Amino acid sequence: MHWEGQKVQQVSIDDFVEREGISAVDLIKIDAEHYELSVFEGMVKTVQKWRPVVLCEIFLDKERRLFFNSFVKTNGYFAYAVIHEGIVRLDEEITSNHDGLNFLFAPGRTSQVYTSFKEIDLIVTELLKKI
């Protein structure tokens, strides 16, 4: 297999949203291969202004666990592990997701600890609540 590296310009989410004149942000999907912390640090204004739901792949280690637990507390968000059949609310702190690497951060709190994807309408309604 042959591959070539490509250099690309990087821009923070905050700068991109401002530069493009984006009027609202409801959802952010992040898959940044170990650069999750940098992405989150570059979207502080966007999170504070629009409180979007954030879906993120995280290679969870001690540094990331501390960072994301702080993010949740500082921003009034709730953390969820995304598993095959639904989402699991992580009330105490973010912990390893034994079903994968995906986590959700949302301004809303689900009424149940576990919510099946079969209840997608309930998930959407509850996660988007701006508390």
C-alpha cells in the first residue's frame, strides 16, 4: 500500500463559524485522531453561544478523562457513552466505553440512564434541552 502525507490548513471551529457567518450550531462531529483536546479548545465560544450536541471519538486516557470531566462541569453538559444499541448517561464521570470510542456531550439530560436508539425522538428532544 502506498500513501502520501498531505498538509492542510487548520482552523478552529470558533474561527470557522465566525469567518463563514454561521448563524447557529446544533451538532458538532469530531474524529480527530488524538487531537480532540485541541478541537475542543478551539470551540469554546461556539459551545458557550449555541450549546451544540457534540459527538466525538475519544481515545480515552488519564489526560482526556480529566479534560472531558472538566468540560462537562464547566459548561453544564452531560456525558454519554455511545454503544451499539443506544446511549448510556455517565452521571459520575466519563469512563471507558467498552462498546467503542464514541461519546456524546449534550446540554440536555436524558430521563433514563440508558436510552435505546429505538427511542430516537426522545433522545433528540432530551439532548437538545438547553439547561
